[in-house]
Amino acid sequence: MISFNSFGATKWKKQDHDIPLSLQLMQAKALIYLYEESFPWRRDVIMIPDGRIELHYTPAPTNLVQSLSRGGMGSTSAAEVIYDAYVEAHTRFEALLYSAGKVRYLISMRPESITSFFSDGGLSQHQVDWSVDGKTFTPFQPKLTKHRGRNPLYTAAQLITPVRWQSMQRAADNGEFPEGELLELYRIRGKAGWRQHSAAAIEASIISETLLRAYGLTALKKSGFSNNKLKRLRDELTFNNLLNIVLPLSLGKTDLLRIESAIGAVDRLRAIRNDLVHGNITQNDVEASQVEEGIDGAIKLVRFLQLKLPK
């Protein structure tokens, strides 16, 4: 069982819980089920969702089955294969929650360590069982080397409904997983939701400027600028110039109208970043709504630029 303690969901009908989110991974298919709440906290919201991840291998690799059957350190190989698949499914599930699921704020969704994942004590709720060809399930507890060493979650706008669950499935089927800068911006938006507005404004600005610079250099080169001329212009290609001059001038009217509001929102975010960096304001002076609007604009802008840049 997996504890999805990072998002809320509406109350589902019993049959909705029987529909998994299906993700095609590199080596397996992952089916993610959301359980009915055992101890309801509220009547209208599932606040601490539990569920399970099923990994289906067709056919099952021989070395994986052999490693699952072994005891002691011989089971390490299977543990690593299962854990890698779990991390892949976990990361894609997080990406779909942010995008198709429209979840704006998540408590950290980082995958736990392999030792914590297979731990059978403490607060861990994980239990891994395996079966071949529909036979009886067998518990799997590998022998691993131990290493020493405001609440926005349940607002109505970001609750996972059965309809959004279906949207996540369609996105998964179409391979629509936000990656790279886009996924990082979704994560930064979650950070802003936990009142880390200064850090979020700076990080989102850096990502926006980096992608804008790559786009600006490509656009200018297509317009006939030589590499030598671009080198001489490099100091002039500031965040402000790239956002407010190079980008608008490189676009047709239709494209510009599509992202005009995003440019404005990112420009306000840029101003906040500059004021923070130059000491003109402190983090207590940062307007939370402008940061969140700026990050939303950055997500729209980065999505647009990713489609424009060469793969």
C-alpha cells in the first residue's frame, strides 16, 4: 500500500476506486489505484489518500523472478528493479497531478529512499508482494544494506475528481508528461503555495530567462545574425530585452496574442526578482498573488517556447 499524503480528492463512488491510472513505464506497466478512505476526516474530501501501485511485466524477466525468489542479499537485484519502476511511476504520477490533474500545491512528492521504501517498521505503509501467472502472492522483503546517517492542499480548485483522473489517463496514453523546465516550474509553484515566495520568484525567473535566451539566440540567428554579431550582442540580451523586445518582435500576431498575458505576468515576476536581488525589497514585501500569477505565466511561456525550440 502507498500513502499518497500529498493531495486531496473528492469523495468518489465505489466503482471509481476500481479504475486504475495506467502508466506505461520503460520496463513495465504501472497501475495506480486510489483506495476508499478508511477513517474519513471530512465528508466531502479525501484528505490523506491511500492506494497501491501494481507493476505488470509481460513477460516477466527471468532474472527478476529468480532474484525475487532468493533470500538474503540475492534479492537486492529485484529490489532495485522494483524500486526504479516505483520511482519512475512516482515521478510520472506527480507530473500528471500537476498538469492534467490541475493540482497546484503538493507537499513534497519526492520518492523516498530504497531502504525506506522496503522498510517494514516505523511509519512505512509499504508492503511489496509478487506473483507469477496469477498464482498466490508472496511477500517480498529484500535484504538491503542500511545507510546511516496555510494549507492549500484540499481547496476545491485542485481536488482530483474522477473526471480529472480520466484526464490524467488520457495524458498518460498520449505521452503528455511535462519534463525539464516545465516540470520544475510546476514544483516551484507548489513551493510558492507554501509561502516560499522569494525563492519561488527567483527560481522561476531563472528558468524563464534561461529558456528565453535559448529561444532569442535561435530567433536572431534565423533572422540573419552571424555568430560573431550574436557574441557582441550577448551583453545586450538581458532578461528584459529578451522578454519585451526580442520575443514579441519574433512572433506573428496570433502567437503574440496567445502569450501576451503570460509575458506581462513574467515581466512582473522579473521585476520582483530584480528588487529582491538588489535589496530594494525583502521577502516580507513580496506580493504572494503576483508571484503565483508570474509562475503561472512562466508555465504558459515555457510550454510555448518548448514547442518553438528545436528538439
